[in-house]
Amino acid sequence: MRVMAQIAMVMNLDKCIGCHTCSVTCKQTWTNRSGVEYAWFNNVETKPGVGYPRRYEDQGQWKGGWMLDRRGRLVLRSGGRVRRLLSLFSNPDPPSLEDYYEPVTYDYDNLVSAPAGPDMPVARPRSVLTATVGALPPSPAAERLAAFTGWFAGQEPDALERHYVETFDLRRRSGLYLTYYLHGDTRRRGMALLTLAQRYRATGWEADGGELPDHLPVVLEYASLAGPRAGEDPLRLHRRGLELIHHALADGGSPCRHVLAALLTLLPPATEADLRAVAELATQGPPAEDVGLDPYGAGEFAPPGAFVPPRQAPPTLMPPPSTPEGPR
């Protein structure tokens, strides 16, 4: 076989940190025209990570590399000259879309139009979320998620960050910390947080994102990993808080209300007691903080007399000072 001219790029995997700078640069160079954002190239993304196509190193699956024939000669696994000629313009063993994950479009304009700041701008993928939601079977939850992703895909990154901060960080009624709605800022909330952390640890999962264990994204991640029964328990326990967050988002006109609505449709329907508790919570707010030891009763944390101040010691009497001539 006569080897033809080829162009290749070799990566030292011992130096690779998985930053995908090479991938973003290549796609920015060759997909800078409208309509080709979804183009995939005949390339291989190696580890760290799964890489694509999946199982790219399996030469038996992709008919790549060399093999020994019956006579012990070294031949191409993809076939002889005739087979190679017939498949010159069509690969008979192409990877499917599932092997490449899913097509994404990158926000390349952000690389050149982002304002000056302390961090380097990035070309964020935008269609991963919408494509995943579009593949869901028809359901009320899928319709709600599609409404959210349709709004999300058309927003600029800065606008999304501002909306998140204004909605979830600056408004107490729509905060994402679930134990706050059940226990407020009382001492009982600390025990509830500890219980959630112990629940996560019992299933072998550690929340290492720096957030409290009652943060809604953390609870949802645990639910996706633990399965339907164990994963739904924290969500069912805080159903009333989820209802209040949804009402607050709906009153504020936030598109994030669709995500909460989709989540609530996947939980058991709210009871009359839940609805009354949500209405009371909306008008009165979470429980107030218990300050001091009075709410806990006397002598509950220590034996009697532990906090009684001791009696004052009698004064020490000093003798009058004396001189060599005797006492004055």
C-alpha cells in the first residue's frame, strides 16, 4: 500500500489537563459561519474524560489499525484495496450520534465581545440543555422545562447571572435553601442540615461543591444519584418550601418558575394541609429565632445550681501596720 500525504496532530497525554483549549480553537476556526455550528469533525477527543467517539480505542469496533491475516501478513483491519476504494466517499463503519454525545453550539461571540474583567471569556455551549429537554417524552414536566430552556438559550451570560442573583440571592422568599422554610433561622435548622448531610453520607455521596446540603441544586443532584425512593425523600419533606418558592417566582414573573413547576409535577400532589401550611408560611414567614435559654426551660441543659453564681467570699481582715516604736 502506498502511503498518501496526511496531516495529523499529536497530543502528549502526560501534559494534557483536559482544558479543551485545542477543541475550542479548532471549532472557532472552522465553524465561524452561520449554519455550521453543529458540524462534527473526523477527530478524536481523548482522555481525561470519556472521549469521543466513545470507546475510540476499540479498533475492533471502528475497524481501525492493523491485524495479521491467515498467512501472518500485516494488513489493514478496514479491508483491502477494493473495499477501501468502494468506501472512499462513505465510511461503512461510522460512529453514531450517541457515540459523539450530542451536538452543541458555542457562544463564540463572547470570546471577542466580552467586557474586560479579571477572568478570561469562554465560549459556553448553549444547545446541550435544549437538546436534552427536547428528547424527553411528552409530559407536563417536559413542557415546563421546554418553556424554561427556550428562554434560557436566548439570554446572554451576563443577563443570566444578574437574573440569578436578583432572584435567588437577594430575595428571601425565593431562596433555594429548603430548611429555611421549615425551620427558619432557629437552632432546629442546624440539626436539619446535619440530618441531610448524614443522609448523603449514608448513601456514599459527598456534596463537595461548597454549598449547604439543603441547597436545592444539591438536593436534586442527590435525587438523581440515589434513585426514585431515597432521592425523593428530601424533596417530599420540603414540599411546602418548594411550593412557596414556586409562588414567589410566579409572582415575580421569573421564567425559573417553570423549573419548579416541572419538579412539583413529579412529586405526589399537595394535600389540603400542605396548601394551608404554604398559605400560612407566605403570610407569617418561617419560624422566628429562639434567643437565649428561656425557650428551652430551666435546668434542661445543666444540673440545678450550675448557673447560680457562688456566694461572695468574706472580706479579708488585715492587721494594722506596725512601726519599730510599736503600734500606733
